[in-house]
Amino acid sequence: MTAEQLELFPQTPRRHQSPGDALIANSSLHRAMEAFRAHMLQQELSLHTIRAFGSDLRLLSRFVGERTPIGHISTDRLDAFLKYLRYERDVPCKPKSLARRLTTLKVFFGWLAEEGVISVDPAAPLVHHRANTPLPRVLSEQEVDALLDATTQLRTDRDNPDARPQLLVTLLLHTGIKKGECMSIALTDIDTTDSDGGSVFIRYESVKQRHKERRLRLPATFGPLLAEYLIQYNPRKRLFECTARNLEYVLDDCSLRASLPARTLSFETLRWTCAVRNLKEGMDEDALRRKLGLSHITWAETLDKLRRLTQPAL
């Protein structure tokens, strides 16, 4: 498996009017915060996330002044703000809260830089103080091999061949899609006519979520797998015409057959495994973000976890 096989097909992004279009470097921090809130609403982030980011930025505005031009906020000023949160505030930040507030700064100023409002991102040099949060479970290469061996046995069983487990595992390992995205795949979203490997289009019904749509590469082995699966299951419209729970049972069975630890295998585990493998293979970080369908807001924390997961064990 190569990084080229897993990379996104090139797409021409659709330009939407951004809340950041009306900002300039001399715009006040207060005005930039309002535009950022509009951006988060446009991205359909949860109200919990929007409130958390808003609370963090209000702390910053009280520290530097809400009328301060955003282009005047330097790395040194942000570093002083973090030191204030950690050591000088009446209620010092706990490590987890401090890490989240640092993520807020990186996302907010990263967005301003990406929009061209400021020429330099002052939050980029800031160093994360990691909270001791557990990392997601990722399969080792040996576990991936055992899993694929187990699904191959199911596929080639003489009495009752079943291609669905291998189709599902192959799809998730190569695309890293979410459970809901997997369940929404229509047969017409899949193209296996390319001899070098097919593709699947991840589609969203909501207009506001169209920015998450993307076309992902599939391995050359997917076409023959799909042909067997279609004969065995005869789906009419969707790739998987069953409940998500049914597919979770399929993964549970695969885990048992591969002798993996109990409750190891899930959609989320395979998504993280896919992302870690891609990062290790050298995929561009922004290409990986787009492949996973993540906004810049949620990507900062995800990338930090991925980098920790790819570090060699001490």
C-alpha cells in the first residue's frame, strides 16, 4: 500500500463566501471573533464546540483588549497570555484546559492566516503542553495482517463464502471514513473502471456539509471484492443495505477470528489506523485532513494525536 494509492483525487474547490472576507489586519479582535463564530456556524460545528472556542477567545480579548487590531497580536503576546492562564490567573488552568485553549489559539489565528487576513500566524510557533488524555486505539501492522487473513478465510470458505467482511475492512482501512459516511455510500458513488484502482465519492445530503464531500481512492483489489459481494448480497441502492449495528457485529466477528483483544475493532479504530498509516507513509498533512473530511478547527487536535501515535515507542 502506497501513499499515492490513498491520496485524494485532485478536485477544484468550490469557493464560498467566507466570514473572513470582510476582515483586514486592522480589524479589532472583537470583530474577528464574531466572524470566526459565523465561520464555525457555517461549518456546522456542535454548539458545545462553538461555546468552548468562544469562551477561550473571550479570555484572550480580556487579556489583550477586544479593540486590539488582530494584526498587532504577536507570538510573544500570546505566549504571555498562556503563562497568565497557567500561573497568574486566580484559577490556574489545568493541563487539559490549557491544551484546549492553545488549540483554540492555533485554530483561530490559523484560520485568519489562511483567509489572508494576517500575513503571519502568531500562534504557529506556540508549543503544545500535552494533557494526559488517552490516545485512540490503532492496529499494528501485525494485527492488520491477521485481520486481513481472517477476512480472506471468510471470503474463500468453500461452504459459505462471504466477501462482505473483507470488503468492509478493506474499504475502512483505505479510506478512513466514518460510520455514517460508510452507511450512506450508494452503489452509484463507486467507480471501479480504473484498472489501477477505483474510487468512492463521499456524499452529503445537507448543503451546509457539502464541504466535506470528497472522492477517495480504492485499491485495485476492491473491484473483484465488490463483484463477489454484489452477487452474494444483491444490494439495490446502498452499498450496505443493513444497519450500522449489523456491520459492527461483522467487525466483532472479524476481531474474534483474528485473535485481537476484545472490543478492539471498530469503525473508529480502523479510521485512526488508516490515518496513522498514511501519515507514516508520508502523505501531506493537509491532504490527509481533506481525506478524513475534517475542518481546520477539528484538525489541530487530531493532528497532535496522530503525531503522538506515530512517534517511536521509548
